[in-house]
Amino acid sequence: MNILGKVLDIIYRYKFTIISILLLILSIVTILYNAKIETRIETFLPGYKPGRPMTEIDDPAVQNMVRMTMKFGDKSNISIIYKSREPLNTPGAIRNLKRLQEKIEKFNDVKTVISILNYPGSDAFIHNDALDLKNLPEEFSSFVSKDGYYAMILAVISVDGQVEPVVRKITNQLKKEDVIVLSEASVNNKLFDELKRSMFFYPIAMFIVIFLIFYYQTQSIRATIVSLFIPILSSLYTYAVHFFLGGVLNVLTSMIASFLIIIGSAYPLHYYNAIFRSTDVRKHISAPIFFSMFTTAVGFLSFIFVKIPAFREFGILVSIGLLLDFLLTISVGDELLGRAKRKSKKEPKTFGIKYVGNKVAMGIFSVTLFFIILSIFFIPKIKVGLTSTDYFSKNSDINIGYKLLEEKFSMKDSIYLVLEKKSGVFLPFDSKNIDEIISKLVTYPQISSVDFPRNVPITALILALRTQPLLKHYIADGKTIRLSVNLTKKGSEELDRVTQIINETLKGYSYDYYVCGSPYIWKAVNDNILASQIQSLFAALLIVFITILIVFKNWSEALKLVSPVVFATILNFFYMAAFNMKLEISTALTSSIIIGLAIDYSIHIGHDYVKTRNVFTSIKNVGPAILGNALGIVGGFLTLLIGGELAMFKRIGVLVSLGISTATVLALTILPFLLSLTKSSKIKNT
């Protein structure tokens, strides 16, 4: 009976821990059976829903793309850049190109292959298995580089279902060839691989970094393990709930575990430090931890005010994870951290933290105001936008390929100009109109070339449509054709100007027309990101301030408590401009993240200050845990700079690390200085 009693006593004493482990097992099973990842850029458009067709997205860029795809019957295009060992005007130089094209034509799901070898009218410029580069017309420039060493092969894919697996298979089949495969699907495949890798690599790397920092501060290996075990539990619970409800991971939601490990580990850390200051730790520290969790969640929940579902989903899931982290801290954490304290032979390190005094604080305040004023001139220089290459670092295969495309073919992206006859079909005089349209378009620096068979009359092309499959890439029927407009880097960055150029060019012609392509979908996402950033930023600041005001019931103190967060947020944009970073999917997150994280420091200082009314005592009490947490957050986010090719994660790592470092310094210096200005404050070091 004594043994049974002891067992029951242990079960009761660690009941929350036992329950959490059982839920962990259930969560892992749920994740393994239901996990899915979606990498397409369309996930960041308003109206997107996982598993639903793109036709349901009410966006002109998507609707035009769907309209064109249905008309021409293709699913996607792959650009294959072939590098010849000798110039293609050397006799016999194109034999290997022929062999490669024949190989690609035999691939399943490849509908059409277009290159300089079968482009209408190209026969006249091929002799002795070599190209007559000197006399090659400008309209062939899309398929042969100016130096004659590179050739472009366009493979048109038509497949029911997702294109990405097909493109991955084709890419693998061409690995031994001297080629680079580029397409939107290639970007998605690369992104999928990087996300899958980062979901495992970064949490492990963060665990190691934060473990070392927390262990140094707590001087307890048990407390450190518990502090990291709790956010890992909350991450797995959150993923399990998401997948159980039919959710799909995207670029943002794949980062939930990383965020929760970095942020959520702070709660048990504060809890453990408070054990050494209070006999009733749950009563003493639960309130500030709760409000820290709540205000951090507010920073992420501010994304529910934006139109982009991926942002809303990310904000909601991180907030759920933070709530679970709080509940686990005061239940599982209370059980395990209490035991860790009893077993510990050393108290946590204080880092020698103390208030630096009003003179030093005023100096830091002055420097901060100087950079905030300087921000007024820097912030307008921040560019808004994201392209497929911005996902990855400069040395990635994707960026190397697109750089080659730009250097050798003078093009960065392609869009389609679809022309439709209002009545009747295309006739001989339309060939002249098409020539004029193309000639006008290529005079602009935004457009490098326009791909459409011009050396054969349009009527002859329509008649040959049945016998020449490649012509279906350009001609849907007698009433509808499309021109592939190749954009320079300048054109990719000035898509509105490109649209304006096309509209001005077609004013004198009686054609119905529309433009579409991936660049327009990226632009739609970028436009929504800018609006989302403004909405989420103001929503986060407003809700955080109202929360602080309700908790502390004092307008003056509420304004002082939010000041470090406001300053750090403004300086975040200054850092963005200083490092020449764009405002895009990843950097748009950082402001709300910094608000949500940095306000914790103000809450802990403010909560302790209400009791002591002495800034020296308050900084001494909560400063060590704040600094330990800040070091953990900075160290955790800096791991995003390690390895991998996702530049967007690296940008988050840099900005959040700088933002939290700034907020920590301000919270430990400027905030006590501002609080000390109240009449009831004791400013002398007692």
C-alpha cells in the first residue's frame, strides 16, 4: 500500500505533466497523418482557401491568368537554359541541343517544346548544324543569347492537378545535362524543400542557442530544459489543432514552432526567476506573465485586420500557441520548475543588472530621438515588393538561374499580352498591326523583347495550327492570340509603368486585350502587404496601449510604458532602410513581432514598479530575467542566419534581433528614467 500510495502521490503531484505528455503523443499522431504544405504565392492573396481552386480568388491578376490558361489549354511553362560548350554558330554545335530537345519532348505531361530549332522561320538560319547568328532577326533573341553560348528551350506543361511534382520530375531528369530549369513551379519546389528543412533545422538550432543562454542565466539544467520543453509542447499542440481542422502550412505558418520556442521560453524563465523572490510564485508572477502573453498575442492578432488569409492564419495560430504556452507554464511549469528550484544548488545570475542612472538614460534618450528624426528621411526610401527571387539568398540556384537569364537574355520576367478580335478573325492586315505593336513595345527600357512568330503571316499561322502544335502556345483560335512580353529588371520593378505602356500602345487598335502573368500576381500580393502592414501596425499599437491603460489605470504611466515599443518600432523601419530591405512578406511581420515581444519588458518593469515605486529596485528585480529573455530571443532569431537559402528568414532574423536589442536597452534605461519623473518615485539608489 505504501508503494501504491507513493505512486498515486507522484501522479497527483505531476498530474499536469502526465496529461501534457499524453496530449503530446496524440498531437504527434495527428500531425503525421494530416500535415500538408502549400508554397504557391497565391496563398497570400485575399480570398485564397487551402484546397480550393484558384478561380475562387476574386483578384483581377488571378482571374486573367485563369482566363488565359483556360483559353490556351496550358498549365505552366518551364524555361530551360542550355549552355553550349562552343558558340552555336560553330558547325555541329546544335547537335546536342537537338538531342536535348528530343529528350524533353518525350517527357510525360510536356505538351509542347519551343526553341530556336523549331521556331517558325528558323530553318532559314540553320546550316551545317549551326546557327547563322550574324543574320538572326531580333525576334529570335528570346531563344538565343547574344554571345551565342546559351539557348532557351520553352517547355509547355499541361497536366491535371499540381504542376510542381511534374516540374520536379523534369528537373531531376535533366540533372546530368548542362541546363538550368526555371519556372514558378521551380521556385515553389525550392521553397517547399527549404521550408521542410527549416521546420526541423531552425527549431533545433534555436533550442541549442537558447539552452546555452538560459542555462548560463538560471544555473540550472532542469529549469533550462523545462523552459524549452513547454514552448515545444505548445508548438506541437498548435500544429495538431491546425492540421486536425484541415489547415495547411504556408511560408508563414511553417515558422510557428520557431516563433513559439523563442517567445514562449520567456514565460517559464520569468516564472523560475520569480520562485527565488516569492513564496507564492503563482500569485506573484502569473499576472505579469499573462499580460505579457496577452500583449504579445495582440501583436500577432493584429493580423486579423488584414485581408490576406495567410497573415490572419499566422497571427491566430501563434496567439493560440502563446495561450497554450502560458497555461502550460502555470501548470506543468509550476510542477517541474518548483522541483528544479529544489534541486538547484545555485541561484540565477543577475548579470550585474542595475539602473544606469538618469544622466546616462538621458544621453541614450537623446541618441534615440536623433535616429528617430533621421528615420523621417530614410523611411520613404524603403521599396515595397517581393519577387520569386527575393525568397532566396543571392547564391541560391534560383537566383543564379535568374541572374543568368537577365545577363544573357536581357530579361527578368515575362508577362502575356492577350489580343482578341472584337468581331471576325485575324486577317492579313492584322500581321502589320502586330508588327507595329511589337516594334513600339520594344522601344521602352522596361521591355527587352516580345516573343511572337512575326516572319509568317498571321493567317498562315492560324491555318497551320492543327499540324504545328507549338503554334498553340501563341494562338488559341482565329480570334485570340498572345504575345509573350519579356521584361527587363527595370520592367519587373515598374509593372504599373509596363501596363501603362501597353495601354498607350494599343490605343489606336481595335482589339480587346488583357495582360496577365505571375508578375501581376506578385504585384497583387505586394499591394496587399503594404495595406496589411499599415493596418496591423496601428491595430497592434492601439490595442497594446489600451491594454496597458486598463491594467495600470494611469494615462501618464501607460504612455511611458509603451514608449520603448514605439521607439523600437520606428527604428525598425530605419534599420530596414539602412540595410536596403524591401517591405514584403517577411519584413512586414517584424514590426508587430517587436511590438508583441518588447511590450513584455515594459509590463514586467511596470508591474514591479507599482509595488516598489523605486526604479533601482524594479530593475534589480526583473532586469536579469528581461536580459536573459532578450538574449534568448536575439540568439534564437540570429540562428535564422545560419545555413539555408531562404533570405526572407534571414531578414526576419536581422530585423527582430535589432528591434529586440533596441527595445531591451530602451526598457532598461529610458523607461526607468521616464518612470522616475513621477512624484511618487524614489530616484535614489536605496
